Amino acid sequence: MNDLLCFSDLRRRARLRLGMGLGLGLMLVGASAWAQDPSAYPAPTPVPAGQIPAQPGYSTPQPSPAQPSYPVPQPQSPAQPGYSPPPQYPSVPGYSQQQPSYPAQPPQDPAQPQYPAQQYPAPPPQYPPSPYGAPAEYPGQASAAYPPAGAPLPPAMAPQQLDALAARIALYPDPLLAQTLTAATYWNEVPQAATWANQHSYLSGDALGQAIQADQLPYDPSILGLIPFPSVLDMMARDPGWTQQLGQAVLTQRGDLMDAVQRERAQAQQSGYLQPNQYDNVASSDGSIQIQPVNPGFYYVPVYNPLVVFGPSRPGFFAGGAITFGPRVFIGGPFISFGWWGNPGFAWRSHGILIGGGVWGRNWSNRGEFQHPAYARGWSHRAAPAVERHEAERRSR
């Protein structure tokens, strides 16, 4: 086997050497023939630079049309060492590289009237001024006078109407609900009181109570007791028709209205919306549902949609977020004279509203001369106009 491999290798090497010898012999023969007669072999044709020599079997490509050559820009000024002029671009027919020059503005005629420079309004102060008697902000602020004594009773409302009337406030805690019902009987004073409350919304607590005293607001104490709750007054002022109907129901159908509140609370409790929470305790006593604040003196106004809360319960619907609560409102000493002394509330079975530890007895017949004893402790319904004092004192500090 090894002998066969050696013999094959020898044959391959012999053929290689034979090929190299033949090639070298042909080269020597050709060189000898050219040396004897050089004319027999013509010299190759020189090819210009940049062109490819013609190859057999291929056609020479035709040259492309001559491209326009751009003139070489000439420097306008003698060349300076280290500076090269900016490039010049070819001109396009129909387009001028020069920027259009606009005609000079004619001189202004001195006889032409001159317009003053625009004046911008000064930025508002940190606290807007709140003069008493500001423009009306609510509908009905300039409504007709309160019905005089001897006016006929308004038409009685059916239970379904009373349910709809009480729906938006039925879940208020009892003390706030009692103040809202008594204040609604002075529906003609609500819009102006709401305007004053909005203008002084930066005040709270004792400062707000002192401002009410200093301004000598000519409203009933039940109205003044709601000024710490601007959202409640705003709701009543924006719907004067509803507020008037509520006040008339308090004066003429108090028992029926209180029964409507209990029906609405029972429906909300049955549907799972009215439950004890971190703000209010909900308890049943003598067949009535009572709502009291967890911390006496701290109130949170509930916000809800009556169509949802008092509607039929829906299976699988989470009732926890249907009622939300506004910011905390603290009722302190300055508001005792406005009906907050003695924990306002209700005698639900006897259909009485309790203000200042006693029954609030105002009705349609005595509405013109009624004065609740609790208000006489330090405040009475005044007829004098209000005087804006605390705002001026605050600005002078």
C-alpha cells in the first residue's frame, strides 16, 4: 500500500515539472522570434487615462451627455492667508439669490392720533376685597320680599314629592340637618349669606366667628350657623326654588318632611350605602335612624348622588365609594349663639327640631315675630345693614 502511494506522488511531481518546462520553453521561443523580427508584433494601442480598454466580446459603453460645468468662482478680493472664501452656488434661472428689499416705512404723520400703550390690569391681591353688597352671584338674590304675615299657605306636597325634596340632605348628620332645615325657612337671606361666605372662605374657626360679629351680618342666627359650611349655602343658593320649597315644608309640613328623611335613610341603609364610618355614627333608636358625628364639634358634609344612594341596590356593586365627605369643619365657641349650643338635633317621634336645647317652634303663622330663646343668649335677628370691618383690619396688619 505504501509503495502505491509513493508511486502516485512521483507521477504527480513529474507532470508538474513537465508543465513548467514546456511553459518556459514557449517563452524562450517567443522572445527569440521577437528579437529577430519586431515588426511582426504590433505595439499595443495606448488607452487614455480614465477609460477601460475594450475587451473582446463586450461593447464599449457610450459616453453620457456632457454635464454642465459650473464656472470656477473668482475671488472678489485678494486672497488672504488662512482664509478661504465661502462656496458659491450655481445660479438658478428665474430665482434671485439676493434678499428682497422692502420699501422703507414712511415717517409717521405727527398729526395722526397716537394710541396709548395697552394697559394690563393689575394682578389680584392675595385676598380679594369683599365689600358688602357685591354684585349678585346666585339666582334669586334680588328676589321678591319674604311673604308677609297673613299670606295663604302654600300647596301641600305629596309624600313622593317630600322624599325627592329631602333626598339631597337626608344623610347629613343630625345637627347639620337641623341647622339646614331651620335656615331654609329664611330662603330670601340664603343667597346674600352664601356670597359673604364665599368672599370670606379664607377664614375659619374663631376668626370666622369674630368676622361675623364684627360685620354685624343682618341674617337670622340659623343662617349664620351655616356660614362655616359654604358648600351647603352654595347648594341652597344655586337652587332657590328648591330652598324655598324646603323652607315652606319645614313651616307647614314639618312632621311629613321628617318622615320623608327617615324613609330615605332607611332606603340607603337597606341598600348598603348608609353605614357607620370614620366620620359619623349611624344608629337606630325608637324606630328612627340617627346620624351623629364621631367627634362632637367636627363635621364632614357628605357628598352623594341621590339617584344612586336611594335607588335599588345592584348585585355585585360596591357601595363603599358612593358617599364621600368634604373637608373637616370645626364648630367652636363663637357659633354657640347661632344655634350650635346644646347639640342641635331632632325629636323624631314627636316631629320636633331641637335648637339650643329646646324645641324650635317657628311655623307659617308666627314666622314674622318668632324668636327662639337659644338665640337670645347673645344674638338676635337684626335689621341694620352689615358693616365690613374685619377685612380692613386684616389689610392694615
